[in-house]
Amino acid sequence: MSETSEKLDYSKTLYLPQTDFPMRAGLPEREPQFVQRWKDMGLYERLREDAKGRPQFVLHDGPPYANGNIHIGHALNKVLKDVITRSFQMRGYDSNYVPGWDCHGLPIEWKIEEQYRAKGKNKDEVPINEFREECRQFAKNWIGVQTEEFRRLGVEGDFKNPYTTMAFHAESRIAGELLKFATSGQLYRGSKPVMWSVVERTALAEAEVEYHDYESDTIWVKFPVVEGPAEVAGSHVVIWTTTPWTIPGNRAVSYSPRIEYGLYEVTSAENDFGPQAGEKLIFADALAEESFAKAKLGYKRLAGLTADQLAAITLAHPLKGFGGGYQFAVPMLAGDHVTDDAGTGFVHTAPGHGREDFDVWMEKGREIAARGIDTAIPFTVDDAGFFTKDAPGFGPDREGGAARVIDDNGKKGDANKAVIEALIGANMLFARGRLKHQYPHSWRSKKPVIFRNTPQWFIPMDKELGDGTTLRSRALKAIDETRFVPVAGQTRLRAMIQDKPDWVISRQRAWGVPICVFADEDGNILKDETVNERILAAFEAEGADAWFAEGAKDRFLEGRDDKDRWTQVKDILDVWFDSGSTHTFTLEDRPDLKWPADVYLEGSDQHRGWFHSSLIESCGTRGRAPYDTVITHGFTMDEDGRKMSKSLGNVVVPQDVMAKSGADILRLWVMTTDYADDQRLGQNVLQTNIDAYRKMRNTIRWMLGTLAHDDGEVVPLADMPELERLMLHRLSQLDELVRKGYDNFDFKRIARALIDFMNVELSAFYFDVRKDSLYCDAPSSLRRKSAIQVVRQLFDHLVTWLAPMLPFTTEEAWLSRYPDAVSVHLAQFPDVPAEWRDDALEAKWDKIRKVRRAVTGALEIERKAKTIGSSLEAAPVVHITDAELAEAVEGVDLAEISITSGLEVRTDEAPADAFTSEDVKGVAVVFKRASGQKCARSWRYTDDVGSDPDYPDVSARDAAALRELAAKGLLAQ
């Protein structure tokens, strides 16, 4: 051995990767440091400054509720939004994200009331604006908490200047939108049955209701026929209902002309109460047998009845005379809502307790009045769930006090029991039972609601608006003009708008924007532009509290001579009207945003919520939707597909995930899941993403280490080896996929493609093949220079493409590569030259890699048999009988590509014992051990080791590299 080679430590002559980028991410510790760095450097402001003059792309934030720590649904939602805004920002847009919060309404008010109850305090004894201030402070606190939690997720936006529905300007604008509806004739006071929460003492919209299993009392009730055809004299029409407490509110019985009905006679009875032998009863034929069986009665059918015969019948109320009331006639009404799917084929109609009941009563109003029947709808139940004087015998006149439907805790009261006992006493109960079914509950208190007739304020869906349109037709047209991701969202929202009743926008609460109108006793609204301007100016300066301040009425009606005519409405606006109006004081009013928004993104429940109310509000005031695209995501379930619940102990808390694994792990889960459907999350799912992240991080780390030796030299594309040109071609393809994926909000496709590319094509193929050249080739090697240049391009593209998804990891990597850079998030996706695309080259290399798979498969068998320890110990003979494959590998150093020390390609038939693979037809491999000696520097076996006397233990290639390094003074002695 020469004196020169004796002094060399060959490991120090290699271009081995060198980087401070750690293998262990330490995300829980590092990420908060980046959050603070971005705050300190004003990253948000720099992004806005950098994007000046670019076309705007605006995602309008659906406001979360300011009443608690964020949960996994928030994390999913905000990460998706953040990825969208970042990806557009890095593709030539000014993509400003302004976070917002929903601050008014029942959830916050309910929390303050809970605090009051705990202190023995009475809300009604506290001045309303004092109470409202407590609500405001409660919301303000949680906005602060959630801000930090969202930022910890890596979300970047204008957190210094978010929008909130309780800001004075916002309250003024919300009130202004309400006044637009009022002055354009799109607001009216009506008396309709609405869903009412006894627990919360307020009306609820459909969007505030969810359905849960509930066990109801069911009753079959007899209504005596008092007038009609001779054949039905002395008979009873039988109805079925799951709400016995609504019987005092009954005013009619509905039937369907499409159903066949019959007159039946009881032939035997085995019951303790109810019909006896000889009684005549009227049923839908399809339901008679089931009904008689329920009552344990024998029966026979006497005759069929026509629709005309039913229409001629007048009934008595089953409780006629009870408590001195119910003396009115009960008409039979034809109704399209009646079916013979269940019950009796007749529908008990209480217009004060059901939408369809109300509709048929109003539709038949003239017909009812012509028969001398009072069409007034009674108010049988008050806001606390007690029967009123309109329910004689059950209201305040009842011994022991009024019966109650539901109590303050959401439990069943004694109303059903009282009504059933009265019906038994009147011999009008046919049968009774119980039914478990889906029943509406308030989504806030989680308690059952009732349908109750109360005066409320409504926005009409079908009123002609002076241009041949209605609010419904405008909204349906807007839906057709909106892009939905996924497309099924369009069908869902359309169905909801198609069937939507008039929007009840009034709530009987304290915290929120008031319905700031004045109305007379007939419901006429004062339309005075001067008054409206005063109201809005006061709200702008003082907030909506101005409406509740002492002397507010006189202040706003100053100068009018008819003040006594007008009553100041004290109801609060539905919070969905608030959130549906956010586009006005954000998109329209902020110069850094634009109207309409490019995107609204929320959970699929918002088809009945924010998407819905925003659409209706904007169509009512502007004639179109405030968005161009609607994106929806599903809900997060546990790993078994069950809903997360504290009682099951299967809740994944985002704060815990971030503290243990890091926000980028949570973000990677969001990116790799099909967010449009319900997703699953648990420890096993998280571990899968941790493993995927670790591989991606190691790939980035290897690139950084390799680029430590990058001198920036550029090799012309035409001079590059085919393998390098193939990698640039793949970057060109991925660039197209990534950009289209971000355009289509298809993040899973992007993430999957990049993960597979980094693991399969880079780590397991290109980097594996090129390590020898990158580590061992001489500084002048074109192959090595080309590879360095390609790694440089790979790093820049992959890290910027991943930046919207993994903002912390990519920032760390970018600053490790470019210490003087400000932030990767100020970068743009690199342009890809058109000449990189080479489909013919890819087709050729698909064949080369196919042959390589056969070689590596053969070597793996030898490795498992411990015949070899490394593929460099092999020099296999490859028999290729497939002409296309043989042509593809011609001129290619297949030994280099297969990472062997030698390789012979032959086109003759292989021996019978050669290795073949079902996956690669026309290729057979015969194992052969490499000849020659092992190079002490590159570990390859060659016949030219020792050919250079100055470096007797290395190959000629390595000796030449060492000689060149020595000439440049780069050899470490």
C-alpha cells in the first residue's frame, strides 16, 4: 500500500450527507417556536405585502362558536382552510384568510345563565345590558383561547383583526340587513307553529334541531260523527297521534281522497276501556286490521266510504264539554299530507302544533269559515310548556294548576297523562301504547322540543319580490350556479331549500342583535328611513345594546307624532341570520377581501346551517349567493366508525395530539383522509401517519445532507444522463398533479402522490441508485453534478408543494437549506420548464425498471439465503427474451441501476432453474457472484482494484476521484 493511501480515511473522502436537520422531529417542542417566530416576524403582514397586486382568492371563514376549547372537528376544518389559502398564496394569488367568530345566541347566553343559577342569581332581575355585557366578555375570552389553539395548529391569518359578530360594526351591518328585508316587504309577523324549546324559552329553526330516539305515548282517539251521510250516523272517526297533549288544540281531522276508507263495526271486545260491541268506527282499509288488533277488538267491515261522503262529515271534539270547553264543530279536511303508512289513515289536525296541520287549516280557511266554524288558532301551551286558558280543564282552571308538557329540565310533564285520563273519562280513547322514534331535540340543550303556535317574525320564501322571482326561486337558481365539492352537496342543499318553510328569524332571548323594528298591533312595520339611519348609527357607535338602553324608543322615534302607535320589538335575531350576514361586514367592507367569496368550506351539517342562511340572506338582499364554491367535509369518528363521545372514552383531543406528536402529524392525517366523507381517527390511524411522516422527513433530511455539497453549478438538460432527465420529467408530471389537486381541493391525491414518490421513486429507487455516484464520483463527474442539480430541484419542488400541508416541517427544512431566507411560506411553487416533460423517456424507463424488479427479486432470495449480504456482491446474468425490454436496456448500465458490481444481459433462453417473476414476463435472472476485489472506498467489486499504484486498495474510478480531490486540496489527511 502506498504512503498516500495509508494516510487516508476513505470515509472522509466521500461526499456523505451533512446536515443539522434532525432525524427526530421533536415537533411538540419545535412547532411552538415557529408559531412564535411567525408572530415576531409578522409573517401574516409580510404575506400581504408580498401579494400586493396579485389577483385575489378569498376563502370566507365560517365562524366557529366562541364558547369552548377547539375539538377535532375544528382542527379538521381549520387545517383544510389553511391548506387552501396557503396553496393559492403560493401559486400567484393574494389569498388572505380572515378568521371569524360567531358570538351571539343561546349557547353563550345559556352558559351565563348556568353561572347565575349556580350563584342563586335571577337573570330577570339583572338589567339586560348588564347581562349582555357578561355574554360579551365570555365570548371575548374564548375568542382569545381559540385564537391560540388555531395558531398552534399552524393556521396563518389575520388573527390580530378577525371578524366577530359582536363587533359594533358587525352588529350595525347585521341590523342593516334585517332592515333591508323589512323595508322591501320581506319581513312579516305571523302566528305559526314553530319548534319551541321549553328549556331555553325560545323558538328554534330547523338548523338548531337534531333528532334523537325518544319514547312517546301514542293514542288512538274517537271523534264522534255529529253530521253527515245517514250510513255513518252514530259512528266515530278514529285518529292516531304520538302527542296526546295536542288534543286540546285539535280543530279538524284530515283525510286523503287517494285512500280507501271503510265503516267498521266492533263484534267483540277484550279491553278495559274503549269501544264495545256494536260501535261503528271509520278507518282507512289498509290500517283497520292493525288498529283493531291493537285495541283487542273483533270487527267486521260494513261498507266503503267515498271522499265525498267523508267531506260531508262534521265531528265533535272528543273532549266536548270537558272543563266547560271544546263545544265547537270539528270539520273533515282533505289533505295531501295524509297517508296510510301508519296510524288510521286520518290525521288529527291541531293547527297550533304542526306545520302541515297549520298549512291545511290555512289553505281551507274560507271553506271552514263558510261552515260557520271559527278559524282562530288557539294558543294552548305557553312558553314554559304549561297549558293555557285555551285548553279548558288542563290550564290554570285545573285543580292543582295547569298541566305541563315538558318541564325546565326537559322531562315529560303531566300533560299527556291528564289528556289520556280525560279521554278515558269521556269514553273517547280507542287504544293506547308507546313508540320509540326519532324526535326533535335542541342541539344545544339536547332536550326535546315541542311545536307551539306563537307570534314570531318570518321571512317569506314564496312572496313575489317585484321582479318575477321569489326568495326560493332566487336561492334555487343560485345553487345551480354554484360549484359544489363534492357534487352531492348541491343536491342536498337544493332539497333543503326546495322544502324550506318561511324562515322564522325571531328568538325570545337577550344576547344578540335585536329585530330592530317598530310594529303596530296589526304587525305593520314602520318604514322610516330617518329612524333606520338613527338605529344603524347608534349600533355602529354603541353596539346593539343601544336598542335596549333606557329611552331607546323615544330616541329612535324622535320627531314622530305617532309614537304611541308603534311598539318596539324586543325579540332577538336568529343567530343564523347573524352568521348568514357575515359576508356583508367582511367580504364587502374589508378592502383586503372581495365579494363574493371564492370558497365557503364547512362540515356537511352546514347545508342546513351557514351555507343555507348565507344563501338565503344574500339572495334576499343581493339576488345571488355570496360564494362561488361550496366545499363540505364529513365528521370525525373513532377507529371503529363510532361517533366520538366522552362516555365511550373514544374522543381524540387535538391539543393532546399536538402535545404528544405535533400539529404536522394531525395535518398529515387531514391531508391523507377523504375529508368529504366521515373520517376515522384513533391511535392506530395516528401511528400510520407518524410512520409516513418519519419516512418523508428522512427523505427531506437526506436531500438536505446531499445538498450540503451543492455548488450551484447548472448542467444543461441535454447533457444530463437519462436517469436525471427521468426525474425531472416526473417532477413535471407531479407539478401538474399538484396544481390540479390544489385547484380541485383534492388534497388526498396530492399527499398520496408525494408520499409514494418520495418513498418509492426517490428513497427506494433514484436515491438508492445515485448514492454511489453522489458519494464517490470525482468533483468533475457530470453524472454527480447532474444528480446534485436534480436533488436541488427535487428539494425545492417537494418542500414548497408540501408547505401548505406541513407548514412547520417545511419551514424547518427550508431554513436549514436557505438560512438567509425569511420563510418558505413567502415562496412560490417553482416553475417547471416545458422541456422537462418527456413521455417517451418515461415509457422507456418503465421497461428498464421492470427488468430491475426481476433482478432485485432474484437478489432478495440470495440475501435471505445469506448467500450474499449486499447486492454489490452480485453480478447476475439477465436473460431477456422480450424484444421491447431488451431494446429498452440496450446501452443502459443495468448494474448501476440494479446496484450490483456487475451484470450481463443476454437475449437467449435462460436455464430452467433461473429466477423468474410472474410480474415480469420475458426476463429470467441467474445469480452469479461478483468477481474481482472489493474497493475499500466504494465497496464495489471490480477487476481494476489496485490498478493505480498510489491507491492500491480502490478501483480505478475511485482512484481517479481521489487524485482529483488531492489536486484540489480536498483530501483530509
